[in-house]
Amino acid sequence: MSDTAMTPPLGVTTEPLLARRLLICTVIVLISVLLFAPLIAVFSEALSQGAGAAIQSLASSDARSAIRLTLIVATIAVPLNAAFGIAAAWAITKFDFRGKAFLITLIDLPFSVSPVVAGLALVLLFGANSTFGAWLVAHDLKIVFAFPGIVLATMFVTFPFVARELIPVMIEQGKAEEEAALTLGATGWRAFFTVTLPNIRWALLYGVLLCNARAMGEFGAVAVISGKIRGQTTTMPIMIEMLYNEYLSVAAFSLAAVLALLALLTLILKSVLEWRYSALLAATRRH
Amino acid sequence: MYIEIEELAKEFGSSRALHPVSLSIPSGALIALLGPSGSGKTTLLRILGGLEFPTSGRVLFDGKDATGLSVQERRAGFVFQHYALFKHMTVFENIAYGLRARKRRERPTEAEIGRRVNRLLDLIQLPDIGARYTSQLSGGQRQRVALARALAIEPRMLLLDEPFGALDAKVRKELRQGLRDIHDTTGLTTIFVTHDQEEAMELADLVVVMSMGRIEQVGRPADIRARPASTFVREFTMT
């Protein structure tokens, strides 16, 4: 399939050379300005007073706690959302039930609601002024302005990523393979782990990576619910904003560079996995 | 195994896929469920395989009520319309799937699984394709692998949903004979769904003509040709 797409026969590209060059140059300029320039700016600003200053700013206890908090939040939120996303996509694509369209809309809700609004909603729900919040306070369960609130806000904002990646793939695959597994004597769980999961693994990986990137980068909802308590409830994006507002640009951009590196790392991880399994992919995708 | 279907009906929401139908299938027969799309033939096949459950009526296997048996308990070898082979597994692993899915104490040893898979590959006359992925096979090869996979679980019956539907005319003719041979070798009660009257008439011992969720006629091919029970049967089997 890809062979023919990559080497078009002569005569397909009939535009004059100048037009082609112009289009290619436009793309390169756009990509440079939109993607690479900001990334380079972040790193050069971080290193503007030398690598020593950058590392020193990262070694501060506030920066270290922000990095730690972001990583822990992602470690909790991403696997949970992966599990929920798989369950939701499974239910939506393999079964027919009343209210399915409503459920799909509900899954998309975090995409359409502004993260700040989501954060405020959580504060209203769990804050000390609500009945539920008062009950929580009475039982010494802190959610707002604390770690559980940050996890909740992050999970809310990143909920659609995995399900949204999986649903189209699972619709396309239908349920014949699962049914085949069942007629061969497999239990539902076995069919899920040996047939469904291998079939969706690339979409799942992609969804998880997107979910992870957003979980680490989420600002709005977390900014509202965390209360921005320095060294306690500040995640990396919030710490970056605080440092920037305090004119500590080396510290701010150093932390931003680490956040960007984490995102790049997930992308590299995905490419490596794809490259590693490219032969198997080619064999199983042709259909 | 002989199968009895008593007053079986199926509704999907408000639409009736199957009006109460009754049918007896003798042990070891090769049966065609023949009808246009929407005639309920696939629904009937899926109910027999345990993939759908009837709204009312009963199914009996060898005289025992099997209506509530789960799909796993039925042990029906099912060949799906587009074969539903597992894309991420080799042909060998596809065929071995049902054996590996058994409970630990019923599961054959690895060597025994290998022997059985190879015997099935011989049976479908594709002895050398075990290591390939299903995307590397032709349509006819895929159909035969699906058949081998269904046979691997030592099924009590064989159910095939449009087994020749996705193949071109020449391969279709060859594989018809292939299915006949496998049926004769294994002696399994075999039921296949088709909309192609020529295929049904040529291959089956007994043809069940269906339309709009009802059974129009049951009979041997020659009898149906000679004495069609209704205008629908006459017109459908003429074309």
C-alpha cells in the first residue's frame, strides 16, 4: 500500500518546479516559526546564563518538588484514564445500549469545557462551602488546594484522549474477531487480552502519550484547584508561571525546558517503538 | 449431533428478525440456509452458535435443551463471513487459539498442539503456511485457515456464514468441493448460510429456503426444484 504512495509515477506532479519549490519553502518556514523557533527560544533562554545557572535553579527545593509532583500526578492520572478510556471505548463500540450517544458526548465534555471552568467546578463541588465539601473537611479529607484535587482536575481534563483515539479504531475493527475468540472457547477476559488489546495497542499507545503530554502540561484547571501553594501544590506549569511573573526568567525557562524535554521524550519513545515493531506492523496492517 | 429448533423467534428492538421457526437437522447432514439478505438466515445461524439468544423458543442438541448454553459451552466451529482471523497472529497461532484457550487440565501439551495444528494444515492442503501472517494469504487460503481454526476445537457442529461470499468465482468452485470433502471426512453436522441458490443446491444435502424471517421450504435440492412450495421459492431458486 505504501509502496505506490511513496513513489508516484511520473506525470503525477505536474506543477512547475518554481511552484513546487515555493510550496516546500512555505511549509519549511511555517514549521520553523511555529514549531522549532519557540522550542529553541525556550532552551536558549534557559541556558542564557550558562548551564550552571540553569541546573542550579532546577536544584532548588521548589523546582524539585514541582517536578516530582507533576510526575506523580501523571503516573496516577494516565494509567487510570487509560483504563477508563479502554472501558468506555469497549462499551461504546462492542455493545448497543440506550444512551450511547449521550455517553459519547459526555466523554467529549472535557474538550469543550474550558479547563479553568472545570477547575472552578471542582472547587465548588469539593470546597468547604458546599455540603459535600464541608463533610470532607469534617472528616479531614483535603481535596481542594491539595494533591487529590490536582489529580482529579488532571484526570478530568485528560479523560477524552484515550477513548477518543480508541473509538474509531475499534469501530473499524468491528467485533467479529472477539466473537471468533468466544466461539473458540475463550472467556471474555481472554478474548480481551489476546484479541482486542493487541488490535488496539498502537492507538492505545498514542492515546496514552497524548494523555500523558497533556497531564504534565495542564495549567488552567490545576491552577484553580491547587491554590498554588509553593513547594506543595505547584506542578511544573504553575511553577513556571510563578517564576516568570517574578522575573526569574532563567529558572522559569529551565523548568520549561525540562517540561519540553519530557514531552519530547514521550515522542521519541513512540518513534522507537514504531521503528522497533515496524516489520510486524507492516505484516499485520495490510488488509 | 442432531439439532432441533422449536418455535424459535428473535426480535431486535421492535423489528422481527425471526418469526417462530421450527426445524430438524439430522446428524451428519450438510445443510444450506438459503435466502436473500434480511431473511433471518444469519440470525438463525448465530443463535445456533450462541452469538445471539432467541426471544422465545428452544434449541436442542442431541435431544438436550441447549437454548441457554453459552457460546463457549456450545463448542460450535464457526466460520465468519470475512473469516475474522486474528491479524496479529501467525496462521499456526490462529489455529492453535482454541486449544490454548482451554482450561489448564484440558489443554493439550505444546507438542500435541503442534501435532494437531499440522494435521489440520494438512487437511486444508496448506501444509507450509503455519509461520505466515494472515495478511500474506489469498482469500481462498484465508477461508481454509478459518475452517481449520474452527475444526481445531473438535466442534460438535460446523457453522459457516457465507463461507464463499468474499471469493471470486473460480476459487469458489474449488472451495465448495473442499468443504464437501471436509464434511465427509469429519462427519460433522454442517450448516452454512448463503444467498447463492446454485451453491446451496449443488453442495447441500438439505436446503432450507428462508424469506422475511420465515422458513419457506425445507427439502432436498431436487425436490425443491421440482416442487417449490411457494411463488417465492420458485422465483428465488430459478435465478
